Amino acid sequence: MSFNPRILNIYDEVFQSDQILSSGIIKEHIEKIKEMDEFLPPGLSFFILTNTTANNFPFVSKNFEFNMGLDSERMKTIGVQYWLSHFHPEDLPVWVGMLQDLMLYTINEIPEEKRLNLSYTWNYRVRKFNGDYVNIFEHQMPLILDDSSKPIVGLAHLSIVGDGEPMPIRASIKYLNKDNGYETIVTKNYSQKALSDGLSNRERDIIRYLSLRKTSKEIAGILHISSHTVDTHRRNILKKLNIDSTGELVTYFKDQMLF
């Protein structure tokens, strides 16, 4: 049986779960997820609403069970303990250390008034109901901060992007600017060194927008730089990666999960 993504509009499902998700900065984050969904496998994505205070997931989209075969009710009741029990044992300690590192950076380096404009991305392996592992790419956005301005509730968009093969665990923090464009603040590889580690944060942004078929002028407007600077970055990227065309660059973008 093949899955037709049109049967289930996961974005509408999330919006209908709570009015807070359909307005302001949260809606803008959702729109950016839709934009990046172009690069992710159709029908292999789902949403999870996380509550780090209660250590549970008060909302799990319907297609979670379709894609993972896991119990959405256990996600809501048992919560984090149930979800983490399915993580690959090699990835779990790396992932936990990564979260601690990103949270420390957020608290120490990001002004309180900017934290709801942040977007976090990372990857890891999870075991499905049949025992097979798959690679998960997660895009997490903070929705609610506690009294100390620490993110405690977040909306996660997760996609299956691989068949469980070992991959470097990488993470990034992006900032949604006033023109609704993501600008990379931090990127870090928490596993072995990868080719993409040689790219700067700005170069990652340029690659992402080129892959979205944005022109140099459009990219310049989003990132508040000149078209000449965009073109310079583009030439440097092609040279650095030993790539000859934008088409090859898009393929590289997908393979390296630079979303």
C-alpha cells in the first residue's frame, strides 16, 4: 500500500491542535518548515509537540504511527522515556550531549527577546516497530519559554531520511530574521569529521537558498547582503566542494542534510 500525502495534511492538523500555533512567529516557523519540506521524502514526515517540563509529548500527528509503527498514546503518556528507548544506543549519548550543548549556548549567547525566533536542527537513528533503524532529521522550534526564558515547549517536525546507516550527528541553530529568512548562527558536528564541516554558516545559508531556486538578488534581500557578495560566496562554495554546477550543489545539499 502506497501512502498518498494528500490524504493527510499534517500542517492543518497541527494548526487545529491549538490556536497558539496559527499566529505570529510560530506560524512563520511552520511556513519555513513547509519550504524545506521540498527536500524531504514525501509522506515520511510527522509532527510532535514536546513539553520538557512534563517530559511528554502532548501532541503527536496521526501519521507518526504510519511512519514509525510506534504507539502515539505512549508518546503522550509515558513520553520521553518511551521515545528515547527506541534511539540507537550509539546515538543516544551523543544526542543528549548535543542537546545540553545547544541549550547552554542558547542561554549564554542568545538574548531572551530572540529565543522564540530560533530553529534547531539535528539528526539521529530510531528503531521502528519492526526492529529496523531509520535516520531521523528533526527540525525543532521553541514555542514557550519558562520564567528564566529557557525553552520548555517546542514543535518538532521529523522526517525519515535514511535506512539506519551510521551518519554523523550534526546540529545547527538558525535565526528567523525580520524578512522571514533563516540565518545560520551555529553549526556543529558531534560525530566524526564530515566534508561539510569546512563550510561557514553563511555558505550553508547560501546553499540552502540556492537549492530553493532563489536568485542572487532574492538571497541578498533575505540575508541583507549584496548580490555581489552572494555571487562571491557561490563561487567559493563550488570551488571549496569541487562542484561544477548548481545541480550538483543541490544534490550535495540533500545528501549532507544541510536543511
